[in-house]
Amino acid sequence: MSSPQLENIQVLIVDDEHHIGTVLVQLFELEGLSAVHTTDPRTVSAALSRDWPGVIVSDVNMPALDGISLLSKIRAIDADLPVVLLTGFGDIAMAVNALKQGAYDFLEKPFNNEHMLDVVKRALEKRALTLENRNLKRELESHKVPGPRILGHSPGIVHMRHIIDRVLDTPADVLIEGETGTGKELVARYLHDHSNRQGANFVAINCGAIPENLIESELFGAEAGAFTGVDKTRIGKFEYANGGTLFLDEIESTPMSLQVKLLRVLEDRRVERLGSNKSIPLDIRVVAATKVDLKALSDKGEFRQDLLYRLNLVTVPIPPLRERREDIPLLFLHFARLASARYHRELIAPSSAQQALMSSHDWPGNVRELRNLAERYVLLGAEAAFAGNLGTSSQLHSSMSLTQRVEFFEKMLLEEALSHNKGSIKLTMEQLELPRKTLYDKMRKYELDRKHYLNFDSGED
């Protein structure tokens, strides 16, 4: 029997009796909890991970693998995964032993439905808190490391950071996709500076900025006399980045004649200088970046398909700023603080109207454009910074209905309060003078998650 699919599942029921599993699935689903049932406990371990946010409800007496043994296997994956054990045999000694071995709770069959729901809901709350604390700890630890940091709490940025964290210390090559100004080199530097390669060189080269007749020697190096003008041995970027990371920006600009040679180096992890027959082994991670759709270029015959497949083993998409508007206030203040320190100017927080203008702008230049605005704001003041750059408040309002204006400012005020109170629901309720249910309803309406505003440093260098 295949492993149960646990994506978006909150409760995994393990019981060799079909009717028990069916009853429990119905019980949880009627309560709004997603549940799945398996009769084979041997398939459970393969489906679990340390990041799974759910709870296991397992029978103890099963022929293939008993519940106590399953508990041991689960705890080997993650000792904090809640496991609720069920048995049809009242055995106090067994219950005490299970709890000592790490079971979250122990229930007898036939169980009381309300009690079962109460136990599982409490276990889910505990699991959510455990994962939240782990994420916060990872954030805090990553921010203690020198080097660039990735700012933002929008879903696209959270997803991007998750991909990066999964591959940080692997040798896998990475393809970064993003529009101009989204921060592709910053992401590449983050990959290097937070990985086990941080002690070696990070070498960046813009494939579109070097003449075609020079890029091959730039990448691979050349022996003295290899061609006119080379009077001494030249170390190429691949060799110089050995042990570290090579960042190939604007990879789409690489000449077709060079792409096959680039593919060979990526496949063999060896490089030969021009004019030499000696092969130099490479321990290197290659991070490529593009602002265009390489698949579309490949379909048109303008980019080698085999090179594309070699580069996009891991793809990291950077969302444009217009798709992560909730991050704009955080980014703007960060850049403004940096400018304030650099230029020795006082920082005055932008007004709600100015924040509204920023949030409504489409940012064709993305984060680079926002950073320029923040520096002008600190250097020249708000009037000079915003005039002619983002339009005016009246222009913003003229394109919005009354309902849209109200919702726009309501969401902005909620975000400000949650950020100011570091995600505290109680303090946010008090500041906005809202009942708890009303606040939760509005947060649900605008898809605001308090976890994104919890108190940890998330600056970006």
C-alpha cells in the first residue's frame, strides 16, 4: 500500500479497521478539519516530515506494526509530532508507558467524540506553535550571520525563502528568475553567504556586459599565448570561484557558440583554460539568473534546451514588487534607515497617504526603484521624493471606488497596527478598539497572518 498523501492534511488516522477510520474521518471533517485514513502503519514514516503541521491518531493493536512501535518511528522523524494513541483494551500500564515514550495522549475505545475533538484540536495548536517557534528560531539564526538578508513576509517571498533554505548547503545549481531590479544578485549572494561555501569566493559575471570575443576567456581562463594579447596565464571565473559560487547574471545573453562549452563544464565539473589540455577539477555551485523566459527562448531556438535543463534543477522565482505590495512599507523603511545612517539625516516616517501612494504604484523598476525613492526621501524630503514619481493622492483616489478606498485604507491600518504590536492580537484589538471576532474577520478578509508580524529582525543588507 502506498504512503498516504499528507499535503494540506491536518489529521492522519492509522487504524487497521476500515470502519473506525471512516468514522474518525467523518468526525474531523464535520468539525472543519482535513483528515485521511490508512490501514497500513508501515507506510506512515515515508509520508511524514519535520515540517508536517498535523497530528497522528493511531490504534495501538495492529498486526503489521503496533502503535507503540509506530510512535517510536515517528519520534525518530520528529520528537515533537503529536501522536494520540487508541486502544480497545483498558490497560493503565500501557497508557503510562505510551505517555512516557512521548505520546501526546491516550484514549480508550469506544471514545467520546467531543473528547477526541478536544484532544486533537489541542494537539494541532501545540503543533502549530512548535513549527512557528522553529521558524522564528531559524529566522533569528539566519539574521545573525553576516551578509545579505531577504526582507518580506508576502507569500511569494516566504515561498522563495523556503526553496532557498532547502538547498542552501547542497551542491545543486540554481536558476533565479526575476524582472530587472527584483534583487537577483542579492538572492545569489544570500545563497552563498548563508551556505557552507561562505568561506570561499563569490564570483559574479554579467554575461550580457562582456564582448562575445572575450567572454570565453573570462569564464574559462587562458594560457599565455593562447591568442593575441594574452602574454601571461589568465585565471577564469570558474577557476577563481572554485570551492565557492559562480553567479552568471543575464545567462540568456550567453552566445549560442559558448552555451555548449558551458554545458560541458557544468556536466563534468572540470574546466580547461584556452590554449591548455590540462583539465582542472571544480568544486563549485553555479547560480544563473535571467530576466526572461528561458523556456520560450529555448522553444524559439535561441537558447539551448539541454543547458536550460541543466541550469533549472532548482528554480528560484523572485516575485515583482507589484505582487508583494504588503512588503513595500517594510522595504521602504529599511532602505530609508540605511540612507539615514549613510547621509547622516533624520528619518521621518512616511505618512499614511504616502504609504498608500507607494502601495498603489506598479513599480516597473521593482526593489531598485523603491530603494532610489527611499534615498531621495531621506536626502531631499517627502515633497521632492514623491512629486512626479508616484503621482498624487488625488490620482490614486480617482481610480478607486469608495468601497475600494475604504478597503485599501482599512487593510493598511490593520497592517500598521499588527506590525506596531509585533503580531499581538490583544494589543492590536486595544489599539484599533475592535472586538476579537471583528479583528479576526477582517484579518481573514485581507489574508493577514499575525505570524508575519512577530518580533524578529528581518533586515536586508
